[in-house]
Amino acid sequence: MKIFKFGGASVKNAEAVRNVASILKRYEGEQLLVVVSAMDKTTNKLEKVARAYFFKEGDTQEALDEVKAFHTNVAKELFDNAPDDILDELNNVFVELEWKLEDEPIKDYDFEYDQIVSFGEILSTKIISAYLNQEGIANQWVDARDYIKTDNTYRNAKVDWTETERLITKNLKPYYEKSNLAITQGFIGVTSENFTTTLGREGSDFTAAIFAYCLNAEEVAIWKDVPGVLNADPKWFDDTILIPQMNYHDAVELTYFGTSVIHPKTIKPLQNKGIPLKVKSFVDPDSPGTIINKEPYHLPVPSFIFRMNQILISIMPKDYSFIIEENLRDIFNLFTSHQVKINIMQNSAVSFSVTVDHDHLKVPTLIEDLRKDFKVLLNEGLELITIRHFDDSTIDRVLVGKEVLLELKSRNTIQMVVRNMPPS
Ligand code: ASP
Ligand code: MG
């Protein structure tokens, strides 16, 4: 059996959904579990709803109406002369969400966020499942929350693998004895108390890997708007090159450093069971894309990863004492408890420097806590450039007009924190 994952761009409107149907038709007769994200920018729009609701930033109803209108329009386009069932079903989903929004928040923001933002995946999968059935592609809508069990780290939930595997084996495997296709949501899970969680932004790839692991799938395919894994994001580079084959190790390194085609948590479960991962184009499904597996491939070209919106945090003991293990332990504990992920770090005798994504909610409170015990210096508006399998010319290429604030080099990888030089 195969696990397919379709992200937001692959289901961004009615035409895109028709395209997904045409791809699935090619696999008729095969056993497939299809994991789908929220349509287009729905997750961002629902984040707006969550902020309006929780922080009273803007009009909740207005933000919600945008999400409603979008899905209703897609559904109307897909089900022109069909019965109103699907519209009723969508309406029920919206009523449920509106009930939630009418009540006052009961817990912190991360909890409320998950209760709201998870609706994006519910809406997309309801529409897609119904559309496929209309088109004769028989399938069952599956609630991922019946299977993906997590702890209660809202917005970044950790999977309870034992329970998840048990439920999938017990309840989902038997479904495939008689049927071929099920449609489920990426990104969402559930706590033991039945509250919805999310696995972190772009987490649907990880969902696909979790199901693949627990079902011992033969492969996972992630369908993207790019031809496969490229050596750089075409957003920042013109002449990108497709990497046809890659081993798990390079894939882990590249996703860890920030390659956005695959979510970083996706590779480990697949590597553990030797399940190949394909990255394929939904625009050109005939093209082979990229295959990631355990073969000892070498990356054919240097790979570039750019992370924007970085902040460099330099941390020093207030009394100019050395940075020793105890300080580092305290510093790491603060980063963990504030859930701020370190992208690069470096230490000297008296200071410890890290670069992190500049999250405007988490970073300020982290810094406040760090300042209780340390002197903290900040540099904002930076970019983190990583090159895997670099050489001098690749470094020169990315440093045009940039100034390097911090650099780390190993045999295979160079990382540089840079800022734009002021025009002279
Ligand atoms: N819809 C979620 C997001 O946009 C999850 C995903 O797309 O993988 O982050
Ligand atoms: Mg998405």
C-alpha cells in the first residue's frame, strides 16, 4: 500500500482538486491512503481567526467569513448539479466552529489555536472525499484523530507512537481488506482527553510518514508544485537543479537546515522502516521526481538553503565569567521551555550565540527570561544560509552584497548568518 500526501497548493481551488482526482485515477485498484492539508492559504486564514478570537485582534466573524466563502465557492464549483449534501456537511462543520468561537477561551493560546486551525484540514478532506466519490473514485473519509494520538503540547504535539500504531493496526488495517482508498487529514492529532492537537506548521508530511510507518507502507509520495527536490528554493534561485535520488541522511540534513519541500520530522520514521519517499510533481505526474531511500547516493550538486527572518541572540554571563556546562544547561532549558528551536549555535569563552526564527510571540518572552540571568545582545533581520557540499565559488555566489556575522563550517556543510550590506 502507498501513502500519498497532497499539500495546500495541490488543492488550492476546484481545478486543483480535479487534478488530484485525475492523479488518483492513475492508481485505481491500488491500496492508497491519501493525506491532505488545508486548501491553499486556509491555515493562515484560520490563524487570523484564532488571533482575532483570542487576542481580540480584528474581527473574528469577518476572518471566519473569508474561510467560509472560499470553501463554499470551491464546493459549488465542484458539485454543480449535485445534491446539497456536501454543502450541508460543510455547514455543519462551520456551525461547530462557530459554537467554539462564541464561547470564551478556556485555556491558553496554543490550545485554542489547535481547536480552531485544525478545521482547515477537516474542510478540505470533506470536500475532496465527497468529490472523489462523485467522480466514481470510491473512498472513505477518515478522521485522523481516530488514529494520531499525541501528548498535549498544543501546536507542536508529540506523537504517542505505541497508541497510534495500536489503533492503526486494529482499526485502519482491516479497512483495507475490503477497500482501496481512504482520505484523511494531515497535521492534526488528538490527546488522550480527546482535544485536537496540531503537529506544527507544514506537519502533514509527518502525518503521511506516521501512517506509512504504522501500516508498513511500500512507499510515501508527496505531491508538490515543484518537479522534486531541487538544490535550492526557486524563490531565491533561478537556475535550480533537480536532485533525482537522495539518501535518507542527506534528506535529514537538508530538511533539518530548512529545505522546505519536506517537513523535517518526515524522514526518521521512513528511514527506520526503510520506506522510500518520493517527491513528485502534481503538475507533471509522469515525471519521476525525486526518490529518497537508503542507497548510498551522493548529492550531485551543492544544495542551498535560505532561512529568512532570523534573529541572532548573543548570551553572556553578567559577571563576565566563562560559559560553562551549567550556564549552557540553563540556557538550553529556557529555549526548550519556550519552544524556540535553535538553527545554529556557537560559543566562545564568555559568550554563547544562537540564531533562531524570529517568532514575535515566543522570542520576546524567551529573551525576557534569559535577561534575568544573562546579558543578552540582539541582531535582527538576518538571513541564515546553509550550503551542503559547498565549494568556494558557491560561497562567493551567495555572499554578494552580504556581510557575515557568524560562520560554521564542517566538511560537508557551511552555515553563515548574514545581513545585507548597506548600499555604498
Ligand atoms: N495546513 C497546515 C499548514 O499549512 C499543515 C500542512 O500544510 O502541512 O501548516
Ligand atoms: Mg500547507
